[in-house]
Amino acid sequence: MSDWYSVLFLVGAFFSAWFLYRVIKDQPEQFSSKNLFKTTLTLGYLAVVLIAVMAISILSLRS
């Protein structure tokens, strides 16, 4: 069974790489430094909110 998982993994990795290549080739402006900065900032805000929600949940469950 592990041979089939290896084959499926390689096929999935190939299609993922091919899809990523096509996206970058067709829309290179998506990967500009301005867009990457905005994406990183948004993900940072979401991470802080998630940490706050988890902290509030843990504190409420403790008491």
C-alpha cells in the first residue's frame, strides 16, 4: 500500500507544481512585493485575533 501512496503523492505534487506554474505565468502581478506585504499584514492580523480568541476561550474554561 505504501507504494500507491508514494505514487499518488508524486502525481499530486506534479499537478500542484504545474498549477502553481500556470498561475504565476498567467498573473505575475499577484506576486508583487506590494501584494505580498498586504497579504502578510492581513495574515498577521488574523493570527493575533486567533491567539486572542484562544486565550479568551482558555481563560473562560479555566474558571
